[in-house]
Amino acid sequence: MPAPHRVSTTELAPGLTITRALTGLWQVADLERGGAPLDPGQAAGALEPYVDAGLTTFDLADHYGSAEVIAGELRRRRGAGAVQLLTKWVPEPGPLTMADARAAVDRARARLGVERIDLLQFHAWAYDDPSWMDALFHLQELKREGAIGALGLTNFDAAHLRVACASGIEIASNQVAYSLLDRRAAGDLTEVCRQYEVGILGYGTIAGGLLSERWLGRPEPDAAALETWSQMKYHRFVSAAGGWAPFQRLLEALKRVADRLGVSMANVAARYVLEQPQVAGVIVGARVGRSAHVDDTVRLFSFALDGDARAGLDGALAGLTPIPGDSGDEYRRPPFLTASGDLSHHLRGFPPPFEVRGDARDRRRAFSGTVWEERAGFARAIREGDRVLVSGTTATHGTRLIGGTDAEAQAHAVIDKVEGALRSLGATLEDVVRTRLFVARAEDAAAVTRAHGRRFGAIRPANTLVLAGLVGEGYLLEMEAEAVAPPTRTVRDTPLRRG
């Protein structure tokens, strides 16, 4: 039966055209959490109606259970070019070599049955560990070799999307949470995406089904009784957005718009995100072989939101509490808005970013490994007692200059490096009591100050900014920091919060 409406498409990268409604396979991992993988043939068969309806783009990951295997079987059945398979590499924290990147890409290619991955999306757990930049440079090289068609990111905030793009990494997309409940991506991230021509892929647009008729007028469920990881996760977003009462008012506004336009509440919720600037597509999850909403998803392209619809939704949104932080923060700092409420089902811990050496005087030094430390004979940072002193730091990683000619990107790269040195010595940015910024060009002062304010606005250390000549080609700023850390905090793997 032909689809009642034509599915809209967009060119996400040269040679890669995707449907603007992507079918997400995260829930394959949920369906397989009992230990029994889905039958690839049966699961691929359950996905064929999506392809028949024009929904040919699928979002997967290396850790979505057997999703890559299922998608590979679907591609084998339908033929090369019939589907677009977007996957992810989500490595554990720690050093990442070219061999690691190649192994991850080769594993995905084997599972998908392809010579070239349509889009590989990378997730970084911690920005203060520069291995995330190593990984992107490795992936960029694999893209040049032809193993990857396009590179994307997932769960990156505005600052670090800027760092990646300004450093010359060719980024096509950034996949982040984006919904009526969670509009973090509408701020600085959208502006960086516009500047660097990056498409946003929004997930969680219907909040695991919570933004639907099923939950309208119902009492708040017991979190322990929720059926799926998706519901568990987005119930936490509801709580962070102000709770069940304002959420019900949002559902009521959704219902009024949906009834007037003759579509479902989920359609309206997804369409709201689809119409936002820089959004290339929205991801609608599928419980493979359990439930399908193909016709309803296709109906997303049968209408647009008018002024009255937007006004009604905006009125309800005014009653919500904004989700704190930036895109992806739910995976990097409390409150962890994940299915389990922490990172224990993702990771074992976070190793220190930099090498640490002690001496006979009970001083500890951190080394970031740049050429300057060896040549000039200094440590990136030194700790004695509760004091941590961080040397003048530029946006150097190994022999590379990070951030290119974008002063704000360089500033974030510098602060990341400072943070990595602090963490390696048992301190945090919150322990910083003084920063000094040396800026090479007056015209960059505003961008550097903006980055400092973004990272230290809640900490408020003493600060000095001066114009100064800097040693080294391309450096736009240098930064020193001093911190006072609790004496009980020791250098060790950062533990995961449980709760």
C-alpha cells in the first residue's frame, strides 16, 4: 500500500540524503536486556514496512544490542542504497589510538555488511581528557580512506562542537536530545550549528511515548513500574522540567493542537522539533517486532504548525522549568538524566587524563605531553598539599593546535586542558580560586571572556585578563589557574555516581 504522504528528505552531507524522520533502534538493547538477542531475520522483517513507507533511514549504535546486525540484514534484503544506516562509536574513557578507531569502524562495517559507513557518530564521555580529539582525528583519517562516508557527533554541547569544527574536523551532524520538554539545543548549539553548517538530529522528541494520548490525564506513574528504559529516562526529564502537573498542562495544549489539525499528539511534538532552525531530522524510536507506528510517523509530513499552534504550545512551555545545562550534560554531570539515573550501566569509571608523577617532597606533577613541557622543562600542573598550580596553558595537544583561528574554540580547549590537569591531581574547576588570561589580539578578548564566563560563571574565581605577545604561531590565548582542593581528595579513577 503506498504511503499516504511523501516522506521529506534532506542532504545531510555530500552523497548522503536521509529521511527527516529517522527510525531509532536504541530500544533493541532494551528488548535484549534479558540476554537473548533478537532473531536478525525476524527483526529485519519487522523493519521492512518502514522502508516500504519511505522511512529508509535508521539510527543505530555499537552498544544498541544487536541493532547493527539487524540493520545489516535489512540492507542485505533491500539492496545497497535502499536504506541509510547511521551508527555510532561510543568508546569507554581513556586513550584512543588509531588502531582502536580502525577496529571500531571495521566491526561496524562487518555488522552492517558495508564497505563504507554512511554516517559514523562519535560520543565523548569527558572533554577534559583530550583522547576525544584524538578519536576525531583518527576518524577523519578513516573518512579520507573511504571507510566512513560522513562524520557526526552525538551528545556534544555547543562549546565542544565548536572546538571540533574549528579544529578542522568535518562534522555533518550532532545528535542530541531535543523535545518540547528539553529545548537546550535551541540556544548556543543552534548558533554553532548555523556557523559551521552542521545539522541537528533530535532524539527523544516524543519522550519515549510520554508526549502522547496514552499519558494525558493519567496520574504520575511509579518510576519503578515504568516498562522501558526510554520511559524511565524521559520520566526523569519530566521531573527535571517541573514535574507531572506542568507536564499535564503541556499534554493538554498538545491535545488541543492535535485535535484541531487532525493529527496525533506525537505528530505535533515531533513536528515542533522538526521545524526548529538547523534541525535536519528527528528520531522516532521503534520497538522492533513489538509495536510499530509507521503510518503515524509518515503523517508527520502531512501538516505544518501554524501561528495558533505555536502560540498554544509556547503558553504551556512557559510553565516548564528549563532542563539545566547544555546538550549532552545528562551524560557528564548531575543530574544524570539517564534510564538508571547514573552512568553505572555505561561505564566503570574515568581514568585521570594526564600522567602524574610524585617526588620525595610529596609534590605531585601532571604532564599533558605537549612538546613545550619537555623543551622548557616544566609540568602542566603541580600539587603541594591542598594547592594546585596550573602552568600557562595554550590550546596545544601533542603537536596540534586545537581550535584553529576561532578564539572561543581555543579558549574552551585551553580550559579543558586545565580541567584535565586539575582532575589528574585530585581537583576540579570548582576548586579554582584564580585565573589569568593572556590574549594575543584585542579583537579576541570578547570571545575569550565569553568562554571563561560560560565555564566559570558559577565558580567566580579572581581573574585577570591582559593583552600580551604569545610565543608560538597561531596561539590566541594562554591561561594560568590556581586551585585549592580538599586535602581528603586523592588522585584516583573518578567513581561513578550511584543512586
